[in-house]
Amino acid sequence: MRFGPLPLSQAEGAILAHSVALSDGRLRKGCTLGPREIALLQASGRTEVIAARLDPEDLHEDAAALAIARALVPDTVVAGLDLRPVGTGRVNLHARAAGVVEVDADRVNALNAVDPMVTLATVPRWQRVGAGEMVATAKIIAYGVAESSVRAACDVGAEALRLRPTRLRRVALVETHAETTAKTLGVDAITQRLAALGAGLCSHLHSPHREADLAAVLAEVTDAELILILTASATSDPHDVAPSAVRKAGGHIERFGMPVDPGNLLFIGNLNGTPVIGLPGCARSPALNGADWVMERLICGVAVTSADIAGMGVGGLLKEIPTRGRLREAKPE
């Protein structure tokens, strides 16, 4: 692509690089200069313009952006993503439903390394989104780019994005209570989280904060696709009340603790084929915490392993929740 000043006598077919004010209106940047546009420029007293002219081996910015978007999402139904109309070298990709976004970071990075004029920006990996929300934008920086660069970007970035929609909709919440603890302390924030993904509580059970009692209540859960446990007292050890109750009920614990704060005291496990999340106390707040990252993935059918949780530390220092009992740093006196 050639870029720079052009005499109007040679500008037909070129792309206007910068908007030009006229006596009546303006010519907007990015328009292709035809006889009418050149006549308007001449009438305004101009003899040249700054313009871009594509070479035979170049693609126009719109054609290039659309080609890349289609490589990323060759089947919108399978990927769960819609391509919005192309314009100014940009195609935006939006979620067709609520879910979490699966991003192949290696492919995205490889695409962005092909040519500085070819770019793709996405939401963070496993970001929760609602229906219609933007998840990525493919943008060509210049007015045109080499077709070879576009082909290479399409190859390395193929199918790099996918929406994982809600799969589990029936969730059981089991709360434990000390004798002095009121019930339903955390249900509002939790139901709001579930509703954002189109899931909801199929049962809300209560138990004294004792291992045997909680195990008996857990054994009553038969129709849920996910079990959440919210305890009156924070789980502080893999053999504390809630993890031990899961084992006593016939389940197992895969991991206790996570490198995300707030959210350190989470545990995950399984009970008779149903995933279990032991929620940290910060789940009572609507603020983002580590439990959100685990719960959202599981609800969308994405397996979460101990190794997955171990990898959440980078970016895992979240905004402090002022209402929790022990803040990260004591307030100065």
C-alpha cells in the first residue's frame, strides 16, 4: 500500500486518509475518491489530498477484517458468536447467549504477531458475558494490508474463540449455621450470580455446622447439577467440617485453597457425580471473588481441576471486599 500526498489528477480510486471539510459538509476519511469526490475537492480549492492507494497484492481493510473474523468463527452456531457488520476495517464479535468465553491465547498471540496492521483484541480468557455482549474485535489498522498477511493470520488464528454457554441450570445451596447464626445470609448474592448465567436454585437446604449433620443433608441432594456449600464458619483446613462432610456423604475433595484473593478458602470436589464447590465467606458479597471464576466455568460445562485453580494466581489479586472480617492490611489507627 502506498500512502501520502496525491495530486487530485491522480487520486481517483484512492482512499481518503483524513476527513476534509467542504463549504457544504465534509468528505469523511476512508471514502474511495471517485469523480464526484474529486470535483468537490477541486471546488474547495484543493489540488492534492493525503490518500492511500492499494497495491494489487493488498486487501481493503474491510475485506481483510471480515476474512479474519470468518476464520476465527467459521460457524457462528457452533462457536456461539455472531459477527457484526464490517466497517472502518473492524468486525466485532458478540456472544449469542450467556456463558464464558474460551480463548486460545496462543492462537490470538500468533495472529497478532503476523503483521502489525492485523489485530485482534478479546476479553480475558473465561470471561463471563451476557447475551449480545462483545467478546472480541478484529481490526485492520491501515486502510489496506497485504493479502499474504491476512491469509497467514487466518491460518494461525483459526477457531481461536468460542462461547461456552450455560450447561448446568439446577443448583443446590446448602448453608450451615451456628446456633446464633441467622439463615439466608448469602443467598441473595449467590442467586444473582446464578441468574446472570440463566441458572437458579432448585433447592436451598440448611444444616447445623457439624460434620454428621451436613453429611446427612448433602445425602438428600438428588436433583441438582451443582452443589454449593456455604458454611457459618470459614473452612480453614481440608479436614474442616464441610470437606469432611462431603467425604462422609460418599464424595471426595479435589482441592482446598486457591491463589485468588478474595476467595482463598474455596474447595472443590464431587459427590456422586455432581460437582461440589465449598464457597469462601466472600461469596456472601456480590463483589467479584475467586469462587466466581470456578462457579462460572462449571456452570458452563468447563471442567475445573486442581491444576486449573493453581494457575489462577496471576491476576488473582482482586479488589478488596471491605466488609470481610479480616482485611489484607490492617487499617492505620
